[in-house]
Amino acid sequence: DAGITQSPRYKITETGRQVTLMCHQTWSHSYMFWYRQDLGHGLRLIYYSAAADITDKGEVPDGYVVSRSKTENFPLTLESATRSQTSVYFCASSHTFTGEGYTFGSGTRLTVV
Amino acid sequence: AQKVTQAQTEISVVEKEDVTLDCVYETRDTTYYLFWYKQPPSGELVFLIRRNSFDEQNEISGRYSWNFQKSTSSFNFTITASQVVDSAVYFCALSVDISGTYKYIFGTGTRLKVLA
């Protein structure tokens, strides 16, 4: 089915482990984004990508790594997970530069214990 | 600096009451977009409306209406005759060009509880 999918939907990991959250879109949208949602902060931008092999930092990039070797995939890696990275992560994509709106994935709830 | 303020953290109403969710934004850009999203208990983000900065026309969609006023930098959302299914967290967001890419800036959300 067409759309934007995130996996896993839920993840529990231990402090210090590496974990990768996957995001896949089937529209060939150029722009992709990762946000984290935390109580009291709304959603904050972690990283974004304007095209394959082009990524840049958002508001809260520390502790995260992204890559975009293919247009349709935009994985987010926590290299050494910390409890402060417990959050809900949303991936989004957009086909235009104009800011007319994103399409969001369903989110990944990550718990770091 | 760009900012979105949703001053109401949580609102509780009784079913069939009208409720207005406030959103105040800050930006110096002349071109920008404003959005409202609904996040029900299931967690996904549901798009409700988009407005661009050149279109101040208010909009009504069923029980939902939006009041965009550039003079006060506000984009308020009213639910008429609220229903229990309206219970959710509602986010207001501003989309502006930051370093050559449009990005969303979200408010902190307003949790709406509609009591039967």
C-alpha cells in the first residue's frame, strides 16, 4: 500500500544500546523529517533530508544519526540510547518545497530502560 | 524567531458544549503556513486544516471552524457541539522556510477532554 510507514511501532531497549527506527515512503517525496514528541514540548525536529544523500540537523539532533541512501528510506539511529531519548518518534515526508504540509507516519514509541 | 504558543494545556468540557482552542504564532516571514492536527488516543497525527499566510478567510467544516487573524497572529480552532470522540490532543503548527527548507514548528498541544 502507498503511504509512509514506520517500524517498529513499539520498542523497548536498554541504555547504551544502538537502535534504529525505520521510515519508508512510497511516494518518492523529496523531503523527509524526523520529529520526537515529548510532553510539554510538542513535536521537535531532529533531522531532515531534502533528497537522497542530503541530510541536515534540526532542533534536537544530539545523540541521533540519520542516513538517506535511497529516496524512500530515512532511518534514524540512536547510537547509544539514553533514558532521555524515551519518546514517540514521528517520521514525515513532503513532496514540495512550499511548506504545504507533511504526511506523517504512525509513530514509534521508544522506551529506553 | 519562530514560535507557536498554545497556552491552554488541558480543557475539559461537557458534551455538546462549544470549545475554542487558542493558537498564537510568531514569525517575521511574510509567507508561511498554519496547520491544526488532531492526535487521538491511538497516537497518530490527523491533519485537520492548512492555511497560508495570504488567505485570512475563515473556514467551517462541519462542527469545526477556524479563525485566522494576522493582526493578532492567531489561528484559533472552535469545535461546536463537542462530542466525546473529539477528545484528543490538538496541535497547532507553523510551517516556515528555515535555511531553505520548510519546517514545522509545533505548539505544545492542548488536551481536550469531552465528558459525556
